[in-house]
Amino acid sequence: MTTRQKVRLALFAGLALLFAFAIADTLGLREGATSVRGADGYTSIPHGSHTHYVPNDWDGSRSVSDFPTSPPPEGMTVGPDGSFVPLAGR
């Protein structure tokens, strides 16, 4: 195997790994500190020049504009209707 073939193989393997992580995040298969799911029950969604905060289980059936543009206070999370609700278990 020539050096050029090894470089191509390494580049292909790296891109495949990056693609696999992107798909796993998109499908919600990776839940943790680096995932799209927040540990406090909500996640942020960039929307133009501002950010909306939606619950982790938001399925897109309600418009992102129905959700707040400021993060919830300490001990609270975003409810399914966009209101701030107490964080369960705290």
C-alpha cells in the first residue's frame, strides 16, 4: 500500500467517524455532555440572531417561536408549552 493510499484511507476513516457522530447526535442516540440533549431538561436552538430554549423531548410540532428566548432560572426547566416549570427531582 502506497503512502497516498494510506492517506486516503485515513481521511476516509476520519470522515466516516465524524459522519457517524453527527448522525448519532441528530437521532438522539448520544445523551450526555456533548449531546444535543441538555442535562437540565432543556436545550438551546439558535434561531437567527437569538436563541430559543426548548424541552429535551421537543418534537417540532410546536413552532420554536413558542418557546422562550432566555434560559430558565436555576432549578427550573422549559415545559412542553414553553413555560418555565420546576425541574423534577430537585
